[in-house]
Amino acid sequence: RRLAWTPLVDISPALRTAIVLSEDRRFWEHSGVDWQAAAASAWGNLWSTRTRGASTLTMQLAGLIDDGLARPSGGRSVGQKLGQALTATRLERTWKKSEILEAYLNSVSYRGEIVGIDALAQTLFAKHPSGLDAHEAAIAAALVRSPNAKAADVGERACAVLKLQRLDCAG
């Protein structure tokens, strides 16, 4: 379920912070592809150690707006990953970072059929996206990572996002 497009200025700063910390900590510094994260992920895959993905917010947005780059159930092929990186680089050349973040927050799936921050804020928290506090924002960020996770797993991930901000995760 998708509701109205929400401009970035109408999205809580707590949510913007939580999403960037959770999904792409170097979002404001890279030009679409985080080569450092990509190298770490490739190294981890080479040695079969568990790593985080290397997709930036911009690369994830590329997958959301281009069906050919969307993540299939078995994962992306090398060709799709390269296409995602090229599209992300093009997006970064033509869009402002704020526009990329706004489009991402309005296009990403959060839980079940909930797509976009307005639908999430109203469905889960009965609030406008501007009113989300740090704890609600951390839950939203946790849902992006794993939209259909069990409540305990969402709580654990949300707590990790809060700890990155040096905030208490009690409750």
C-alpha cells in the first residue's frame, strides 16, 4: 500500500539519520558506489565470512526504479550489480543527495505491502512522517533491512541503530 509522496523536508530528521546510519553510512561522501564497502564485501565473500552488502542507498534506489535492476529472490548477478552501480553513478551526477534520499524513502518497501514512508508512518505509528521520533525511526530503518523479520529481530536491529547514535534502546 502506497500513500502520497512526502518531500524530504516533511520527513523527520531522526528517520533520515537512522536510514543513512543503517543502510549507507558514507552516503553523503561517495558518488553512488561505496568502493570501500564493495571491496570489504568482495573480500568477505572470497573467504566465506558473513559481510554486509555493499549496495549504497543510491544503488538500492536504482533497483527500485529500474525493474531490470531489482533484486531477484536468488540475489543479483554480477551484470545486474554492475548495471546498478552504473545507474547509481548516473543518478549521483544528475540528482542532489537530498533528492536521492527523498526518492528512496518514498519508494522502499517497509513491511508487507507498505511502500513509502507516508504509508509506514501512518500504518505503523499513526503519525505523519515528520513526527517520527528516534525510536520509531530506528524501527523503520530495521524494517528496510528485513521487512518481514520477526518482531524480536526488528527490535534487535532497531536497538543497534539507536546505539550507533548513542541513544538508549530501552523500551
